[in-house]
Amino acid sequence: MKEHRRHFLGTAAMTLFAAELVMIGCAEAQTSKAKPADVPAIEPGTNTSFGSLKQIDAGVLNVGYAEAGPADGPAVILLHGWPYDIHSFVDVAPLLASAGYRVIVPHLRGHGTTRFLSSATFRNAQQSVVALDVIALMDALGIGKAILAGYDWGARTADIIAALWPERCKATVSVNGYLINNLERNRLPLPPKAEHGWWYQYYFATERGRAGLYANRRGLAKLIWEVNSPKWNFDDATFDRTAASFDNPDYVSIVIHNYRWRLSLAEGDPQYNDLEKRLAEGPVIAVPTITLDGDSDGVAPATDGASYAGKFSGKRTHRIIKGIGHNLPQEAPQAFAEAIVEVDGY
């Protein structure tokens, strides 16, 4: 990895809030001097807790997040998927912190300690809104630019920010590649085996499915964990730590809206129509990227990444992690952390 000068550039970002100009100090992304080989070896499951979480108002949310590493280090934002939470990164975060990164791990809307500021806010989970949540969090934390890394909902969110707001994204690590949704394409049938893998989306399209998620949120999540990662021998304590995040009062509404919106069975917010039109066009990602697949992913089978290669115009590396399922950062934290350090040097 090339050596880069460590530097810190202070900038001031002007935003209009309550009819007043508010100055937000945004730190430009630094580059760590760490190399993938510097990431220490770790046994998955070594860490079980982030300790106390922080809370901050950001956009329409009060976001709960974990933070690790030096406050002046290059920023990395780790984004979880469903049905998971920030514990997917409980081993990744300390690895990156030891390499000098400032690591932010937020609960997405509807999860954990993240709450809506107003009971009147539409419980919307369309793809552009989740990405805007992360932009709002970066603004609130004074982070001008960051490496964004995630899987499932989190990978999609990182892809969207990299595509639409590349000035905020230094690089990405995206599990399962290019995940930006196109609603018209989502209307098309998939091969039967693939359709079978998305059974829960069709379940959630029904009122029976909503009631089932409300009544059996833990049982459904545990089943999906087992199907998504058939070789991951997680224990009850590991699952229970994450399952506590599903007690969020907006969890069911957010999950149901997300999957119904993807199938065009629920409306999004019209104010985001222009963003969704841009996303439907399949915007190209120009920032450096590493795409990862687990070769034992039960819902998104590993590929060579060729099918979406044209969606990345910057330097990109694709690799397959052996014996790993869908929740790649928790199952293979060292490989995930090494990918972040590596892409930082591109």
C-alpha cells in the first residue's frame, strides 16, 4: 500500500437550519498508514460488547452508535443489515481502532437505540432515506468524508452514498457487490431457487406477515440467520445480544416498509422521487471499492463479481471468503477489517 501523508484538513460546511446558517466543521478523510498485514489475528466472537453507546440527533433521528479509535483518525462508518445490528462489527471495530481509525457503528432506523425525533414522521425505509440518515449522521458528527463499509442493507446504503455523494465517500467495502435497487427490475421474476431465498419478502407483503414479524421477530430472525449462514455456529448469547435491537418500537414498521417498498407494494415519500429516479438508472460508483462474497452465503450465492463490474469505474478488487455466510463481518472480522485497510490505500 502506498504511503500517504497524514493530514487533517478542516473545512466548514454551511447548512440551512431553522432559517439560520449553522457552521458544521467537517474533517476531510485521512489515510491510515496501516497495512492489511498490520491487522492482528482475531478469533470471531472474541468481543461481545461495544460498551456504552452514544446518542446524537441527526436529521429526523436520534441515532444510537458505537465509537472506537482516536477521534482524529480517518473515519470509517460500518453499516449493518437485516436481521442483524451493530454487533456484526463487534470484532471489526477494535481491529480498525488499533490501526488508528475512528470507527462509527450506527444502529439503522428502526433498530437498537435509534429513535425518531417525532411520532409524526413517516416510518419510511426506502433505500434513499436510509442513505440520507448516514449523511445526516456524518454532518452531526462533523465527518466530511469517510470509508463506508457494510453488508445487506448496509452495503446498499454504502453503494448509494458512493454513487450519489462521492464527495462524502473515500472508498467502500461492499458485501455482495452492487446492491442499488431498481423497482422496475424488482418486478421481474427470478429463477425459482432465487425466489425461494426471498420467501420472507413475500411473507412480509401480507398482513399475516406483519403480524408474524410482530409476534415472532426473534424466531424469524434466528431462522434467517441459520439459512443465511449455514456454517456459522453462533450461540444463543450471540444471537440474543443482537435480538435485543429488534425491540425498537419502530422495528416492525421499518422492516415491513422496506420490503414492501422494494416490491412496489408500498409508496415511498414523494420528496425523494428524484433521488430514486437517479438510483433506478444504476449510477456508476467511481470511488475505490472492494467487493466481498462469502462462499457459504445462503441467500446471495457467491459470484466472480463480473455481472456488476461495469457499475464500478474506479479501482475495484473482488474476493470470495471461504466458509462464510451472509453476515460476513461477524463471521470473518479479520478479512473484513483487512479489506477496509486495503481499500484505504488504493
